[in-house]
Amino acid sequence: MDKEFELNVDKHLGQKFSELFPDLALYKFEAKLREGAPLCAFCCCMSTGKALDEKWKSINSSVSAHSLDSSKSEFERWNSYLIFVCDEAVEKSLKYEIENDKFAMRKLLIQKTSDWDDNSPEKSLIELLNQRLLLSHIDLSGYKSEDAPVPPALSKWGKSIVDQNILFDRKDSSISARAEWIKESLASAMSEASNED
């Protein structure tokens, strides 16, 4: 596997977190999928479902307030995870509530497995993240597709926007470029339609 999660020590976040939650540890991991766009995972280990139920919203608010600031890229903000690892099984309703909460970042709730190493939680967390988020346990090396890739058939408008090389992100410059392209394309279409009449 060419991409893996690595521990990323964030002293500022760690200090803020330990002030608010002195009995818990927070780990930050990153996987560099492409330059300037890491996949981030913040992991918090909990001993009981009761403690998780009482603290998960506060933990989510704290982590998001101190880590997902405006200096992060759009990719990084949308590809950040908060992972809760619990020693015991948790009620399905709580797991559902946590994993379906849309505030700030994606969330996963995972029960510790039998091969979890409490002496080296960082190593156990990296293995877990590599499997759950990067799918490291799936081997596609022997897979061969008999189907040749079929390039999509683009309309005149599709080809036009591809030729313009306009990015499809949410940056103001890209939004403005798309709006200008739409304006010009509609004007051109109206002109063509009036010439046909």
C-alpha cells in the first residue's frame, strides 16, 4: 500500500483537548493522498458507552473549533474524521446518532477488537484507520478488468467547459469562472437560435 496514516502531533490541539477532557487522549493522524490535501482522522478512545454518550458532542465541538479552521483546504475540511474507539459494545441507537451527525466532520464509532494493543494505541489506531478509511485490507493486484474504459461522450457544452479548464471546487474564483462560462454559453446559444430563425 502506497498511502498510510501517520501520527501527526498537534501540540496546540492536544493542550486544548487535555484542558477540557483531562481523562481522555486525542490522537491526530494524516494520510497524504495528494499534495496539500491530507485525509485527517482525530481519534479518541473511550472506556464506556456511558462516557461516550455524555462527551461525544463536546469532543466534536472542541476538535472542530480547534482544528478545522479557515486555513484548511476545502478537501481537508470535507475529508476529516472523528473516530471514537470504545472498549465495550455501544447501543445501536447511540452509534447511529454519532455516525449520522453532520456537524463539522464525519464520525465513526468502533469497538476495540481482540488484537487491540493498549500499550501501543497509536499503532492499533493506524492499523484500524488504514483498514477502515484506506481499505488497506483489500488486494486488487490480481484483479483484471476485461472491459476497456469507455470515454464519456461529451456534448458541445461539456467539451466547452472542459476546454476552459474551469475547476469544480467551491472557491470564489471558480464559481465566478463557471458563472461567466454559463453567461457566455447562453449568449452563444441564444445567438445561434436567433440565426436559425
